[in-house]
Amino acid sequence: MNYLKTAILLAGLTALFMGVGYLIGGGSGAIIALLIAAATNLFAYWNSDRMVLSMYGAHEVDARAAPDLVGLVATLAARAGLPMPRVFLMDNPQPNAFATGRNPENAAVAVTTGLVQSLSREELSGVIAHELAHVKNHDTLLMTITATIAGAISMLAQFGMFLGGHRDNNNGPGVIGSIAMMILAPLGAMLVQMAISRTREYAADDLGARIAGQPMWLASALVKIAGAAHEIPNEEAERNPATAHLFIINPLSGRGMDSLFSTHPSTENRIAELQRLAAEMGAGTAPPLRPGQPPRRGPWSVPRGSGAAPRRPWG
């Protein structure tokens, strides 16, 4: 059902893009809009991973520089039946993570120094398994496509405002219609993009918890990350808000609201689903978790070269 819903939403996003093109240039405008969407997505297909990793100043680490982290990723990737992804570290105090790449063979998992310092080994396992679930579900490519189309709709709507719409006949939107298009088309695209993001987060939580083997590890990590995101700013994300949906928790505000404009599901709702899954798997329960609690330092060592003070490694 999640995949069907995602397909319907993606089709709606494409139709909206073509609709804006039609309003600007009629039938030929719709075709041109479709060609623009194809071209931008082709560019994003080959370059999006390098772009976003560079945007956040992520540097690749190997087993020599970060043996604990890379070893954990390798173990979970093997359990998920995935090729070993590249592992990146971001020098950022906010605990967070994302995955990128056009397919499992070209995937990358990026985590912040704040994440490896704040979480226990079990909690970090839950987070990395969640990101690997995105890779296995091909969400990294899907989210790139939706972000690209949504951005193109905004650009095309603004372009249409200057042209005043299709004027070859009386069916053009006119000034009022052009203004409405400029406002409503990007808004509609944003809502569809966010709906797709929320759908895929729930699916990644479910699969990630199964990969890790204990849903409550991820639930505990979500609480810590959500709480820290309230207090620790992510300056790179603030400068690039269009990438917020890539992270496991919203890096902009950390609000756990299943609101109309949220790129992420409510943290409380995600935890409830993980608790339900834990009961289904017979994986045990955990004390009630309250999103917003301050993060507890975990027993992780910080990889060499990260610029942060070293901590005691886990065993």
C-alpha cells in the first residue's frame, strides 16, 4: 500500500508539473515541461549524491579512520543483503544522518559527529539500519526525483508569472490566474513532496527495525535525535532547507508534528509504530519514551580526523 500511495503521489507531482506547463504554453508547453522534468532528473540521477555530500562538508571515512562506525555499517549492510555503501562523516554537533545515492551499488550513508557521540552502539545500529532501508527501498533516488520536480515546478510557475500564461487563445490564466498559479503550484508540489517523504519514513522505520533486529533501538535513537535537534542548530541545513527531507529527523526545527508542512512524521507516531512492531516481533518493550528529552552521551569513540575530542569506544 505504501508503494501504491507513493506511485500515485509521484504521478500527481508530474501531472502538476505538466499542468503548469500547459497553462504557460498549451499542449506544447506541457510537453516542454515534461522534457524539462526528464532533463533535471537525469542530471540529479548522476550528480545528486556528490552535491548533497559536498553541501554538508561530508568526508569519507574507512575502516582505518573509523573502525567502529565502518564495521557497524558493514555488518548491517550484509544483514540487509546490500553492497557495502560508502561511509561519510559530517563535522556537525547536531545528531542526525541521511543516505544518498542513485542505487544500492552507489549508495552512501552519512552521519554527524554529534550522532556518534550521542548514541549507544544499539541506537546507532537502529539509525544506520533505517538509512540502509532507504537504500534498499530505492528511496534515495525517489526523494531526489521528488525534490527536483518540486523545485522545477516552483521555477516554472515563476517563469509563467512573467509570461502571463498561454495567450494564444482565451484560455490563458490571465493576471489573476498567473498569480494563483505562482502561489498554488509550488504549494501543491511541496505538499505532495512532503506526503511522499512521510510515507517513505514509516516504511524505512519498519524495514530498518527488522534489519537491526530490535525496533526499540531505533525508537530510543529517535527520541534523542529529536530532542537534540530542538536545541542544536544545523547551519548547513538552515542554508539548504530543500534537503531537510533527507535526514532521519527534521534538521531545521526538530518538531515532531504530523502537520501539513512537515517533511517527517510525528516522532510520537513513529515510536508508536515501532512499539507495535516490537510487540509483533516479540522483541520486548521499553520504558515510555518522550520526544524532546535531552540526549544522553553514548559510549562511542569519535573517528580520527573529525576535529572533535575523542571519547571512550564501545566494546
